[in-house]
Amino acid sequence: MRVNFTVNGRPQEADDVWEGESLLYVLRERMGLPGSKNACEQGECGSCTVRLDGVPVCSCLVAAGQAEGREIVTVEGLADYAKHREGAHPGTGCGSSGCGTSLDDAKRWQSKPTDGRSGETRELSPIQQAFIDAGAVQCGFCTPGLLVAADELLEQNDSPSDADIREALSGNLCRCTGYEKILDAVRLAAARQEETV
Amino acid sequence: MGVTGSPTNIQQRSKTKGGIGESTLRPDGTLKVTGEFAYSSDMWHEDMLWGFTLRSTTAHAEIKSIDVSEALATSGVYSVLTYDDLPTEMKNYGLEIQDTPVLAHGKVRHHGEPVAIVAADHPETARRAAAKIKIEYVELPVITDEASATGPDALLIHEGRDDHHIGHVPHPNIVHRQPVIRGDADEAAKRADIIVSGDYVFGMQDQAFLGPESGLAVPAEDGGVDLYVATQWLHSDLRQIAPVLGLPEDKVRMTLSGVGGAFGGREDLSMQIHACLLALRTGKPVKIVYNRFESFFGHVHRHPAKLHYEHGVTKDGKLTHMKCRIVLDGGAYASASPAVVGNAASLAVGPYVIEDVDIEAVALYTNNPPCGAMRGFGAVQACFAYEAQMDKLAAKLDMDPVEFRQLNAMEQGTLLPTGQACDSPAPVAELLRLVKSRPLPPEQQWLSAGEDADVRALPGGLSNTTHGEGVVRGVGYAVGLKNVGFSEGFDDYSTARVRMEIINGEPVATVHTAMAEVGQGGVTVHAQIVRTELGVNQVTIHPADTQVGSAGSTSASRQTYMTGGAVKNTAEAVREKVLEIGRAKLGTYHPAWATAELLLEGGKVVTDGGEVLADLVDVLEDEAVDLELEWRHRPTVAFDLVTGQGDGHVQYSFAAHRAVVEVDTELGLVKVIELAVAQDVGKALNPLSVVGQIQGGTTQGLGVAVMEEIIVDPKTARVRNPSFTDYLIPTILDTPTIPVDVLELADEHAPYGLRGIGEAPTLSSTPAVLAAIRNATGLELNRTPVRPEHLTAT
């Protein structure tokens, strides 16, 4: 079947989609957007969290057909989305030829000579920058899902208590950090948000 | 040539930023937060196929026949391979003993063992085709514990077993056995006023890294294969993969792709050989990505253990002796079991002074899931038992449990039960003092808050199961001792290549190692080390691959010590070479070139007095200095197989925990309120990463204390809970605040004085939580994880 939807602000269509394919599979394998992660594919770990018409969902539990005509934001589009939060259309993000990891890209991976703020100047959303600054990224596999969930929390609640943060992120498993630095990151992003208001 | 450094041209000395000791940020951080970091499951290649593994549904059976015809005839299927299709006589692999079949032949020995592999144009096609493979099994009795493994009529899991351990084990179903005997425990027991013994059970824990086993194999024109994969040790994989494929090692080129956590679970091979076989057979790139269900079968777990301990103590609280027997269940294949046995035995006494010990550790072959490496590696199970014993002894003596531990704590110079002296700081008593002296978290808030109490802070949390009635609080302590690095005479080394050159008018260093970055932050500290040693700001970390010498494994808390040490050592050699070039070119301009100790700082050559002699740009010009060197730690020896004596370990690390828990005694629910930790790290190369590792390790210990266990049916040896629905790891709601105290007592034998840190916090976290639950409830609790029924006696 064919599925038409908007991903990170750009209209997309996916052809030859199997009935049983998940939105996660279509994003990762057909759209070239591997940012949403495939850690359990059972809706238990939150690594594949995306916004579906603004609502955070586990994209592994959404059948691709359910995304027909809807708007999706993945971690790849998070910076644009945050930037255009007030606007009607969330940025222009990546398209099918955009942000995937081709083998050539993967082969060329090098950690560039920087202090963690990537060599290329790239605009990050406040929550993305806070995760880097607070040391909340270790292996990083849980990070995309946590970022999407945390960004939505901060959109709803600009000064969440620790209990609020824990509740909002309780659907996202992390195996490396012990969560303390993830809490730090969300607190940091919230504090920076307050400073700029 | 622009010359600086004449005696009249003294410049301001500028420190290089981002060196060791600073909390430099991860170089891969931006890619990881934008979703662009290439994990192994993200690899993509035009025209690529998907591989799938068919696994046994039974734990022990003879395979009478396998019929793949229907699977092979499925539209979209390119290849179906079984044991008969393996290209060489080498059909097994293994870390220490080559007993693990690439694909089952003749027999399956555990539930989930790979039997056949399929390549198809869609993952679902591959799965459906695999379901059409017909296998005829003849069930065999299952061996699931020591009694069934070593009983008089026990079937042999590996018939015709032939390896170097066999002479030292009492039964072929025992993988390895290591006694450690020192002094005379029986004689010393006569001096004891109180003797305390206990039996303990440690459940099977899973690494549960989030990034599933995955990778992409691409067939090459020269008949070889390029493999992009998440692993902990590229060269160890290569050594096991190439012979099975029948290829020389230089035709199997491996590149590390992004690793989503490891914790020991990627030491053994998973999909590597399968993907290569399918790629070579079909001539197309093949990607394999395990789903979570498969992941539980795709890697080895932490050994479950049964431990019997006996300690004696005098009236004034001094330990007299210790006897113990540790039985580890290694499952169907050896994996790292021999080394886990060595660790459990040699560290069984913990960080205490006990001169007379009688220790025996064994690992069994059974039909349970194979077990091998996991964070803490044998020391974790022992720590759970000896720390429970310490609390029991203190209670019998009516002593404070921390004071009792401090009274018996080892220190620098103490002889371990292996006869090895601990020749670096051993701040056991101090670490306990640090966690004990922290202020306790506020008292039970609902007692005063009444209706306004936040139920999220109570056991049961959001489920709103209590408002505080029946909730009791407890506090518990534990401390642990872990070795760092590979022990028992293993020739452990790492290799680093460091290159320095001028690019766009700036000195730039490149580091190339085969170190697996699994999330621990090695790529960050390598850049910090090079900045410190070579005084350049710009450091590029080359992707890890097999085009450079082995870095050894990212395990055993060894990588910062070993590959960090190799990078330091190679960078120092590069510095010498740079200074040599400088002397030859510019030496006549300043006498300090010949006489002073020279350093590289801020892109310049400076004297130890801070005088600038030259810019690196002028020293190097078009020249590049490029060196690749191996680096070794001081040698160790194998433990004597009868007495366990020998200087078997490289270094030790220590951590202590204090746990505060609240228990709903009516429902049996536990809420860990705080888990404070103190650890000696020798030298914190990157304090932010150090704290992250300590908190992460602590949380894995918390998990095994209260929720994590792979449940294996004792009658069928089938795994009951291979999913994140049923195998629970701590969420952010289960994990408390984890305050960390870091000590930096340098180990003079280690690079920068550092101490491996990754594993130690996992040891003492579990027994501290158990001690706190015992303290809260008064129950004995001798097994982990603690389940509600243990707390409510239902």
C-alpha cells in the first residue's frame, strides 16, 4: 500500500508498504530516518518515541497505515520543531534523501576535533544541547526517544518538578546513565528556558 | 621559516584546554542527539538483504532432520543455510573454548540456539520463511543444576570434551574449577567465638543493552567480506570469524559501528558469522538486526550462582576465617566461564583481612542459557554473599555493620587470599565512612504531609497502592572489591596509532585505535590524553577498525587503563619525535633545546619553566609524525590450580554504597529512596564521565536487587521472560537519587594513577539494597532479586 504523511514538515509518501509494517520501520528503512531507535519494538522502552500530530507515541506500536495524512516529528526534526514551536508548520527537517545513514556516511564517521559541540555549526534544540552539556548521553541509544519525550514535557510544563520529570520519562528505558544526568539535563533545559523568557 | 623561541622572544605560555581532569564533552554527542549517529542497526546498503536466525524451541534434543525446501522456495528468499552448508571443518567458535556451534549440528543444548539462517529481501519474508523450516527433534533429559549435571547418570553436555581444563575438574559437566586455599581455615575456626554461615542464591541477570545485536556484512570483490558491527573487541571477533569462513584474517575487514551499550554482552559473537555466511553465499550485503526477543537468546547472561559461606569472628569483632563454595551456572557453552570462576574464587573474600581461607568456585555446563561476561564478572555474585555475611556477623556481635566492616577492612599492603599483596591505595574504611557520613534523605514525607503527600514517592508509586500505611524504612551498607583488567597471566595489550601534522596552519593529532566505544566515553578521554601529551587543541578520533592493532576488549574496567595507556605511551613517543625534529631544525637558536625538559603546550614547544621555544607549525611544517605502538601492563600469572596462589591481578578497584529503602510490607513493594556511592578512581580523567559510569553501574546493581531476572523453567530449561514486558530493568521511577563521592588516590603503577571504574559500582549496589530491605523488614532474604512474595511470606 501507499502511505502519505508529513515527516518533519516535509510531505512524504512510502510505496509498497506491507500491511504489518510499523511506522518505526517505515521511518527507519523507507524514509532513511534511523534516528528513532529499534530497541524493543514492543512499546516498552520508548527508544522509538516520535510525535504523531504532536502526541508522543512509540512508533513501533503504530501501524504505518495509521500515519496516513498525519504529521510526524522525529528526533531528526526536533531542532526545527522546537524552533518553530509557535508556528503552524514545524520546520523542514529531513526527507527521504536526507538524514539516513548510508554505508558511505557510516564509513566516514570520525569524531571531529571539538569539545563535543560538533565541528559543523548546527542548531540544536535546548533539550538536545542540555543532554550533551549535562553528560546525559552515554551509548546514546535511548537518547532520541528521551529527547522527544522530554521536549514534549517542557512544551507542556516549563518548570517541571523532579517528580514530574520522572513521571513524564517513565516510559523511556536507559541502561547506561542511571537517569541522574538525564534529570540534570531536563532541569538544565528548563532553567535555560526560564532565563530566556 | 618563521622562527620563534630566540632568547629575546619569550611568549605567554598557553595551557591546552580539554586535557585530562576536565569534564570535556563527548565528541559524538551532537550526532547522538540529532539521530545521525550510525548505530549498527542503522546501517543501510543498496540492494541489501535481511538475515534472520531460526532458533531451537527446545533446550536439549538430538536433531534428526532439517528440511529447508519450503523455506527456500518462498518468494523473496535468497538463501537458507544450516550446519551442512558451513564452508570449512571449523564449525565452532568460542572465547576460551571453541565449543559453540555456528549453527547447531547433531544436537541443540539450550533453548534459542541458532539452527538455521535465512536471507530475504524483507525482514518479514525472512521470518516467515524461517517458520517454514521443519526440524525433527528427539528430546533429551535437561540438565539444569549441579545435582543433575554431576549425578552418577548425568548425560554429558559436551561428549568427547577435550580441552586444557579437563584434567582439573571432577566431572566433564564442570567447565572449570578454581580453589583458593591459604592458611588453615579449619584450625583458625577454633579461634572463632561466633561462626555464621549462610546459603545465597543470585539470579540470572541480563545485560539488556538497548541497541540490539546487529550489523551489516558486505561481500567484497576479492572474495573477502567487510563487516560493520557493534562489538566489544574487534580483533577477538576477527580471530573467531575468519577460520569459520575459511578466509585469512586480512580478508575479513571489520569496522566498529555505533554500539548501543554492551556491559559484557557483546564479548561473544552473535550475528557476525551468520551475516558473513549469508553475504558470501548470496553475493549481496546482508543486514541482521535482532529483535528484543532474539536479543535475550543472542547473548550470554550473568552467571546465576549458589553460594555457601561460613565466617568466624572473635568476640572483639576480628574475622578468623572464611570458607565458601560458589557454584556458577555456565549454561550450555563455556563462553567466559573459566575466567569468571577465577574472579569469583580470587575475590570471594571481598575487601577484608582474612588470613585463613578455604574457597572453591566452579562453573557448570547445563542446558540453561549460556552465561559469560557481565559487568562485575564473578565478583558481583561473591559480593552479594559476603556482604550479607558481614551484616549477619555484625548483628551477632551487636556491632554497627559499618564499624564491623571498617575493623576488618583491607588496606594497602594487605595480602589477598591468592597471596598477592595489594600494592596501591585500598581506601575501604574511608569509602564506607564517606557514604555513612552523608546526611540521610528526609524522613517519610507522608507522615507529616497527610493528604498532600505525593504518592509518586511511595512504594507502588503512580499505581497509588498506599498512602504510607504499612510502609517501613531501612538503611543498608555494602562495599566491594573488583579486579581491573584481564588476569591470570593473560597477555593483555592495547595498540594505538597517533599522528601529528599541520593542517590549515594548525597542529592536528589523529588517534587511531581498535577500541570499542560502547558508551563509556573512551573517545572523549583519548582526545583529552592527546591534548595533554601533545599540547594540541585539535584531536580527531579515527573510526575503530581492524586496520590497526588490537585494543583488547572494552570490558573488565580495562579500556581507559589499557588503550588510554597505549594512547598516552604512543603520544609520548610522538612528542619525543617532534622534539627531535625541533632540535634538528631549531636547536641552535636556544640552548634549552639541548638541556631543558621540553613539553608541548598550546601548540608550542615550551620548557618546563614555561619558556616558549617554538611553534609546532614551524617545527613540523610539511612533516607528519605517525607512530603505532603496543602497550602492556605489568605481567600477571595464572593462579595455581590446586591452591589458587599467584599474583593474578593487575589492579583493584573499590566502591561502597549506602541504600535507603522503603518497603510496603503489605504488598511487598520496594522503593529505593537513595543510593549513595563512594568510589576511588585513582585519577578522574573526565569527572563527568566518571560520575556517569558510577551512577549507571549502581543502577544495574539496583536492578538485580529488586527486579531483574531471566527466569528459566527448571523442568524444561526454557526461558520464560525474553522481553522487556517481562524482564524488568529499572525505569527513571525505580531509580533514586544517586549522590556520588569520588576519591582520587593514585595507583602509582597505572597511567596517570587511574583506576578502572566501570564495574566496581555494580558490586556493592545490590547487597546494599538487600541490607536495607532486611533492615526495614527484619527478614533474612538470601536471594536476589527480592520479589513481593519474599516480603509478604505468601
